[in-house]
Amino acid sequence: MTVLLYLVPIALGLGLLGLAAFLWSLRSGQYEDLDGAAVRILDDSDVEPHDPAPRA
């Protein structure tokens, strides 16, 4: 039963640490542009078109 005296504060501390990390990520803008990465992966504007060798 005395092990609960150690486990409950550790669990509460880890929960508060996770909550603090989540709130920090909200404030720093981590969730602002959720669709941007999905669209950016499809953009090929920086790739030069392939020039096939001329056929003789």
C-alpha cells in the first residue's frame, strides 16, 4: 500500500508534464497548418522536367 505514495505523485507529475507539453505546442503554432504538409508533398514546382534523349 505504501507503493501508492510513490506511484500517485509520479503519475500526476507525468500527466502534468504531458499537459504542459501539449499547451506549449498549441501556443507555438504546431497545429496551425494541418493540410499544408499534405499539399506540399504533391507540389513538384522545384523539379525540372526530364528531357529524354533524342531518338535517331
